[in-house]
Amino acid sequence: MAAKAIPEGYERATPYLCVQGASDAIAFYVKAFGAVETSRLAEPGGRIGHAEIKIGDAPLMLSDEYPEEGVQSPATLGGSPVAIHLYVADVDALAARAVAAGAKLTRPIEDQFYGDCSAILLDPFGHRWFFATRKEDVSVTEMQRRYGALMAQETKK
């Protein structure tokens, strides 16, 4: 039987995170975000070469650092310009759970002009997470109008 070219559940872009302490990161994501670990490939010394988790139905891959291959974490690099965005049923509950587990709330939970209630969290491994719950469906035209009004207010400050 031939394998599917695109495996089931991997039809979209899948973030691949590098962290210092992948085992600890997996434990954190389980506790903070309700992640489910689906696979782990560990070396005899414990370094994780590849692991997969799911947050809701969103798959994420992660590994420990492999500096010999140029794979470095935000801790080594001094941060990351990349963030992960996920929609969840209850952003308030998820943010409270994540903060209790050790995440830092870097943007408070609040309604946004584009129809989401969202928050930004920084995990202990240097990755930024945008979590949101859709509250209102907003057309692109209306979103642009609201954005323009918001920017006009910011300019007046």
C-alpha cells in the first residue's frame, strides 16, 4: 500500500520549535496548554531529536538544540521573531492555566478590532504564543476601517 504524500493531520504548515530542555518543554505544554504528546525520539543521553504534540487539533513538532547542525533555541539566540497563533474555545481559561504553569502574559486578554479576544504569552523556553477566541466575524473592509480609526487614535497620543 502506497503512503499518502501528505499524512493525515499535516495538511497545513506545522510549526517546528527548538528549545533548551525539550522534555521540560513538553511537560510545560501539556500542563499550560493542554497539549497531548503524540511521539518522542530520544537519544540514549536524553536529548530529544524529534517530538510531536497536539494542542487541540494543531500539531507542533519540537526538538532539543542541535548546535552542530545549526538548530538553536530562542534562549541561545536571544529571542525569536516567530510566534505561534492558535484559536481556542476559551482564551481566558487557557491564559489563566498557562500563567499558573509559568508562562508570562505579555499582552493582556482583551477584545481586538478584528473580532478576536486574544492574549500573548511567552513560554519559559522563549516562544511567543498568540491565543485567541473569535467573538465576532469582521469583514476585511470593516477590519481596515477599524484599524485606520485605531491608528488615527494612536497618532494623537
